[in-house]
Amino acid sequence: MKNNIRKNFLWNAVGSTLNASTSLFFLIIVTRLNGINNAGIFTFAFSTACLLQVIALYYGRAYQVTERNDKISDSDYIYSRYFSCLLMLVVSLAFVFIRGYKLYKIIIILLLTIYKLVEAFSEVVYAIIQKNNDLYKVGISLFFKGLVGLIIFFIVDALTKNLLFSIISLILTNVIILLLYDIRNLRQYNYVKTKFNFSKIKLIFTSGFFTFLFTILTQYVINASKYAIDSNMTDNYQTIFGIILMPATLITLCGQFLVHPFLVMFSDDLKENKIKDFSKLVVKIMFYVLLFGLLADIIAYFIGIPFLELVYNIKLDKYLHALIIIISGATLFGMSYILSNALISMRKTFIQSVIFIIASIFTLFASNKLVVLSGVNGASISYFLTMLLILIMYIIVFVIEIKKLKKSIKKDNI
């Protein structure tokens, strides 16, 4: 494992960064080629698709990679993903018709939902590859999906000025890479293959329910301010908030690519009762996220707004403080993400659901109230306060659970 860790880290960082940054570049392309109102629809639809994607992902890659139950096979996880992807489609259809959007907005949301559905299915394949200590192959896949997808999206949108055709091109790109690269990689492993067993699928869904619950609440909490803007303001303000929220994606991503190479190590430390090493590793990764966030705040203060204005061709000089506040909030969330993955490895998922239920109730009222009072600036303050609340709760829970685990191990050794 040590021989691959550098290559895994590098490719995972490169691939994850590019793939996650695509939403930023998509928004740039749409804002410049399709106009600010279309960009507002696109950024809202993309956020909604990300929220709905949680249904397809359900338990998530971290849960699958750290699975310690020998009775559940990799094939069982693949079968379960078929069900969760179908459920995602059903819920997305119900959502758009309940909300009563115009046909154009409905089609944009549904197409981006399908795009995210393909990504969700790829994740179950990525988990199997990662368990075989070949995370770098996942990074390569994400890199090409991000790069090729961006190029094709830009070309199609530049030629047609049609968002529908552009998103369809994204879907086709991801499907082709999934079939020609991801599935081909999967076939190289002698992973456990079993016949369909409904009882095992049920076990995966029931045991992973609280992971699903807090993950979907996480997406709601991250995007609550966007939903408040959707309810209280026009699409052009959705674009503005989407633009200043984009740098926050990179901070959250920093936490993801820092922690993913260490998920197997988390699991190994816990199996071997190396609680001290496990805790030190978690704190170390959190510290790096904090440093990255502080650096991002400094850069944003001096050149953030001029850079975003240059890229998007929109006046944003009123939103410097909002940008700094959002990046600070994203840093807090990035640190929470590390603790979340650590607790998933410990199979402490119910308490995380409680954390996000509390955070969701808080942000439901805070985001709507602050958006009505202060618009985009209010949305950024709501975002920061919610992330601060989440981090405080995570730190408390993590400390308590580590103490419990140490006490349990000490008791077993007596």
C-alpha cells in the first residue's frame, strides 16, 4: 500500500480537482455564451442534481471502501446501486413537477440529474478499484471525464448556444468513459462476485441509511441559501451567488482529495486498534485543510473579486465580504468532512444524521430570513453560521466517540 500511496494521492488530487471544478467552468461558459438568466437556471439545476445524486450514491464511497462485513460482496454493492439510481430518477421527476417549474427549467434539471446519475454509478466501480489500492486509476478517470467533458461542452455550446445539447454531450462523454475505461479496469480485479440476493441488498440499504440521511442533509445544508434565493429572488441573483460560492467548492474538494487516499488506512488503524495513530492522522488532515482555507481567504481578499469579474464579466464589487465569509465557511465544512469520514470508518452514522438534522432546521430558518433581509450577503452569512455550527458539533462528537473507543479497547484487554 505504501508503494502506491504517492501515486494514488497525486492522481486523486489532480482528477478530483479537475472533475469537481467543472461546475465552475460550466458556469463561466454558460454565463458568457447563454446569458446571466440561463446561468442562474443552470447553477440552480446543477445544485439540485447534486442533491438528488445523494439518493443514487446512498451510502457513499467511503462507506463501501471501509466495509468490514465479509458477508457483503462488491457485487452486492453494484446491485444496490441499480436500485438507488432508479430511485433517484423517480424522485427527480416528482420534484420538478411538485415545484411547478416551466418546461425548459424541468428539462435542464432532469438532464443534469441523468449526468449526475452516471457519475453515481461510476462511484460504485471506483470504490472497488480503491479497495484494491489503485486509487490513481480513479483519478485518471475523473481527470479525463472532467477535461473531455469541459471541451465537448464548450464546443457544443459555442456552436449551438443550446444548453440542452451541451448537457446531452456531457452525459454521452461520461457514459463512454464509464464503459471503455472504468468497467474495463473493474474486470481486471478478482473481486467477490455473487448472485443477486435481495436480503443483502436490504442489509446494505438499512445499514447505510443514516449515512444516506446525513449525506442528503449535507447537500441541503450546502445549498440551502440557493433554495432561499430561488424562492425570494430572481435568477440573475442566483448566478451572482453561484459565482461567489464557486471558490468554496475548491476548499471542500481539498478535504476530499486529502482524505480519500487515507480511507483504507483509517479502516486498517481501526481494525488494529491503533486509535492514537488514527486520531493523529485525522487531526493532521484537518490542519492541512485549515491552512489551505486561510491561504484561499488571503488570495480572495486581494484578487478574488477582480479575478471573478474578469472571468464571468459581471460586476461583483459589492460582494467582497460575502466571498471571504463563504470561503471561511467552506474551510470549516472541509474540516467537518474529514471528521465525517473518520466517523463513517467507525460506523458512527446515526449521530451524524442528528448533527445535520439540527443544522438543516437552523439553516432553513436562517437562510430564508437572512436572504430576505440582506440578499446575497445574507445568504453568505447564513452559509458561514451553518458551517460553524456543524464543525462545533462534529468536534464534540468525535472527541466523545474516540474516548468511548479507547475505553472499550482497554476494557477488552483486561
